[in-house]
Amino acid sequence: MKLFIDSADPSEIAKLAESGLVDGVTTNPTLAAKTGLDYVEALKSICASVPGPISAEVLATDTEGMVAEGKRFAKIAKNIAIKVPLTWDGMKACRQLSNAGLMVNVTLCFSPVQAMMAAKAGASFISPFIGRLDDIGQDGMALIHEIRTIYDNYDFKTQILAASIRGVPHVRNAALAGADIATIPPDVFKSLLNHPLTDKGLAAFLVDAKKAGVRIREE
């Protein structure tokens, strides 16, 4: 499963990308507003540090406006994916942008039928919001399973991008459910390797090495 960072902070993303484990980035105007940076300038910086898909979200709600904004975003870099909402206007914009050879990320997906419609419209990515469904007492991860089944039934090429990730269990379950991608907040990404037994084991190895006088000498 590919790992994307859900952030619009260029400096933070660049640091995380140094791990070699960041496959892409999802952004939106809300995340950009938190940084205090101009959205377009932030996207330029992010595209320069991460070669994978970088989602840029349109602000327009009508088809014509979405297509126009999407084409402007596409001029920033070749790895831009245009993020459009799962509405009728969004579906029409998705089809036009996809036909123009651009990557499209359809966002705010909350049902398997919505996901099917997005795939039929030519979406490169579908973003089901796991955490928001959990918040209202529904099973967000069940949605990933259902979309996976539908896409496999009909050989849709749209990639399932699990979004609204709240913690490591969401990442694990998304991988088990067959999501192609999980987009993860920076704090969750940083915690993916955490386990108390790993820390305990490493500490024990170092103590034992010191007691035994183990050294790794240069040639």
C-alpha cells in the first residue's frame, strides 16, 4: 500500500520525504490555511520535494469553474492530481479533466455507489473518508471493503485512497481491506514504526553490546 502525507506544509513534507517512504501528498485549502502560505506557492514547493501524485483541491463548485481551476493547477507540475468533490458537477469535471490526460482525485466519498460513479467518470483516485464515517457511528472501514469488491468485480482502475485516517489502526485496517493508498496526517505517519517492544529490544541490544565491549571498526 502506498503512503501519502495529508498536509500542505512544504517544510514538514520535505522532512518526512527524506525517509524515502512518502509516495505522494494530499492537500486542501483548509490545510493550506493552517500554514499561512499561499496555496499555489505551497503546491510548487511540495511538488519539488515529492515526485509522486500531489492532490490540489479546486474551490469552484460548478463544472466549468472546476475544469478551469484544475487546468491552472496542472500547470504547476506534471505530478499534480486535481481534487474535485463527489457531486454531479464534480463528476462532469472529472470526466473532462480525465479526458484531457490529467490525474483526478474525487474526494468526499461516503458510499460504495458514489465510488462506482467516480470510477465510471474516469477518476484516478477515490477518497473515502473513514474517520468521518466512524464519527457518526458508521463503519468507515466497511466502505473500503465494499469499494474494493466493486472495483475488482468490474476491473475499475481507480485507486482507493483511504482518507480521514485517525491513527495507526486505520492504516493497518486499510491495508488489510485492500486500499491502494492511505493518506496520513504527519503525526500518524511519524508513529507508524512505534512499538514498545522495539524500543525495549534496541535498548537491551545496546546495553549488551556495551557490556561485551563490542565495537564496529572501520576498515
